[in-house]
Amino acid sequence: MKVLLGLSGGVDSAVAAYLLKSAGYDVTCCFMRNWDSALNNDTLGNNTLNDDICPQESDYNDARKTADKLGLQLLRSDYIEEYWDYVFRNFIEEYKKGRTPNPDILCNKYIKFDYFERFAREKGFDAIATGHYFKALETEGIRHYYKAADLSKDQSYFLAQVSRKALNYSLFPLGDIPKSEVRRIAHELDLPIADKKDSTGICFIGERDFREFLKNYIPMKQGKIIDIDTLEEIGTHEGVYYYTLGQRKGFGVGGNRGPYYCVGKDVLNNILYLTSVKNESYLDSDSAYICDINWIEYISDEMDIQCKFRYRQNDNEVHLKKLTDNEAILYYPQKVKSVTPGQQAVFYKDGMLLGGGVIEKTYINGTDVGEWLDQRVKNG
């Protein structure tokens, strides 16, 4: 079987390539170039960012050294325009609405498992492969998808928007392998990236401060910080777009009632609402409206399942009630904190990935959380 593996320049995809080659697959590697700092800055007439923010050339050099070490061919494909159109623009537009998007999920959906998949098919490959920690199991000729054996590295959350068609065309060699074993194999092979740190954050931001990066695309506009409990003005923020529901620091305010949490953003009036940890119940919701659902595994219109509302979060028991093919309401009477519009709700059934969708609205006791906060302010 001819396999095109996305080689990122990191240790995970390198070991994935080795495992596939050892298993007898005819492996070719491909480095995906998704961002060009100079080009994308010029697009917005912004020359303030350094070219080394997203060190893709360095990653490409690491990928080339790895491919050479493994005796594999390395191709290179560019998706700069596609990444800009389908990932980056969405990222900025969502932040302008006061929401918190996840560009890694969109990158998987549109780039790695769409444009890259098309590239592989056009080149005559039988499958694509990646270094994701994610597991595919086949039962009676049907593939099902599960969390990786190494739950601390599991990346199923980021694959919930990928189509079943693309997943069925993909191989995931690291599904049953812990990260420690991946590092051991890399050292045993004397790979040049054996000790390379895992990439964190978003490629186009790199090591730059997140808020400083956003200022280049969403102009800073100072406004009031209001204590939702006392309705007193307690400080000045740099722009509501730069803050996230549940955020615990970075507000520049203190006092006897702190530390504070972000509990709401009034984008129209540019007001940021905080509460002290003593009143963090403002972060609670007990149900959520989910839209743009991608079903990988559909079971029934109404079911008890598990859900992640953030990547680094334990599963939450929820009851899902389908509204339309791509809309549903989730109920979780035990309440969950900081369920944030714009982020993803990812569905599981005993470790099996069912799919996921965008958190559009959250509710508490039947009332929209945003409207409830507005009423709290209006009524004093």
C-alpha cells in the first residue's frame, strides 16, 4: 500500500513514518507549508511581525533530515492560501465577535484531511497518515475511531470535525503507543529530532504573546472592567476580544476580592465582566446549543454520552437531544464551568469518537447565560 505521510519536522510524525515503513508500507513523506509570515503580513499591510514567528523553514529542514535518516522521499506541498481562507480568517472573525475559536480543529478539517487528502489521491496514494495520537479499530469491516491509548496525549478532540470519508482514508500508527515509547524509538534510531520539544500553541503565533499577536489584526480599544457582583468599575481592559470566558489572570486588577475570573463580555459596549473566585458560579451552565455538528459515528436522536468542552478537560456526562442533522441540545444537570461559545463540544461514547460541533449558546436554568448576565447588570 502506498502511503503519503504528513511529516511535520517533529518526533511524532517521524516515528509514525518509521513504524509504517517497518510494517511494510510503501511510505513517502510530505511537508505541509501552511503559513508564510512575510506574505501574510503584507496581505494586511502589516510589517510588524518577525519572519521567525512561525519557523516552518526550520521545521522543513528537520523533516528533510528525518526523511534522509529513514531513507524516505520527502515531498513538499503549500496550502498558504487555503489556510488563510479557511482557518486564519475564521480565527480573526470569531474573535471579533467575542468568541473563542480553535484553529487547530479547522486546520485538520480543511487542510490536513481535505486539501492534503486530495493531493494524496491525485498523486495515486492509497492512504494518508499522520502522527496524531488517535486510534482506528475495525469491526466487521467497519472502522470506528477511539481515543489513543496514551490519554495524556490523545488528540481525538482535534479530529472531531474531520469527515468520516477522510478518516477512512487515513492511518494513525501512534494510536496504541505512549509518548515515552515514541521518544525511546526516536533515540534508538538516532533521529535528529529525538529530543525536539513538542510544538505548542498556534503555528502563526509561535512564541509571540497571544494578546500582542491579536493586536496586529484586531485594533486595541480600551474599555471598562466591571465587577459583576458589585457592578463597580474596577479597572480598564485593552479590548474585550483579547479575553476568554473562565480566564483567571491578565486583567491588571487586584484588591481584596480577587483573584478574578472572566464571566462575560459585552462586545457591543466594550465591557469586560469579572467575578471573584468566591462567586465563580457565574461560570456555570447546565445545557448548551451545539451547531455545525460533524457526525463520525451516529447512534440515535437522543442518547446519554460523554462530552469534552475543552481539550484539557475530563469527560462530562451529558444527555444529547438531536434537533436537526447538524444541531443538538446538550443537557448536563451537574453543571459545567466555562463552556465557551465558539469552542468545540466533542462527543464520545465509552471512548469512541462520535463527532463534535460548535458551542453556539449556553444556558442556566433555561435562560441564555449571556442574557442572564445582561439582566444582572440592568437590574443591579
